[in-house]
Amino acid sequence: MSVGMLDHFNIRTRKLAETVRFYEEILGLTKGDRPEFTFPGAWLYSDGKPVVHLVDISPTSEPQKPDSGVIHHIAFASRDFSGMKQRLESKGFAFRAREVPGGALWQIFVCDPNGVMIELNYDAAAEQG
């Protein structure tokens, strides 16, 4: 028996358009097909897989949470560390970059419009090759 790999994460937001723009224009995901649920939202894809599910809570009285709650961050295995740093800088997004002690992993941390922290992980050896 195995739980398996993480499939997707879901964000409930009052900032649907802004959040879609962030994941498309900043992280490079693609908005794609989504089942015809009875509530508005969007699915964003990475490499053909819907990894970010957004639910628009604007039509409800549900309050917008200011961050990830008890979840500290969401991480992606990523490529092109320097390209992402340049993209974030050119778009004026605040981010933090670091090398994990030992040097095998480089990371970028950036927050989406809802305050959800996104961690982007880069294999240092592949980035230098």
C-alpha cells in the first residue's frame, strides 16, 4: 500500500483573476480544462498535469484566508534557476533565493497573491551542466 505522489493543491480565493495571472505569468503554468463544477474556479497545468486547483469564493460569504494556514509552503521540482530569478526580478516580485547547505539544491521562495508560499527547487548539478 502506498499513498503515492502529491497530485495537486487547492486554493480558495477571492482573487481568482490575479491568482491565475500569477501562476501563468510568473510561474509559467498554463490554464486548462476543468470539470463543469457548480462553483467558479480554474485549473492550472504543469507538463500536462493539473497541479493547482483554484476555487473562486467571491460569490460566497467565506472569508479569504491571508496565507496557507497550517501548511507552510508548496514546493515544485523546477528547471532554469537563473531564468526564474530574471523573470521574478523583471515582474517586480519579491523573492528569496538560497543554496541548501551541501550545495546539491538551489531554491527560490515567492508568495502568490493569496499569501501562499511557493518553493521552487532546482537540482544544482543539472543547472550548472
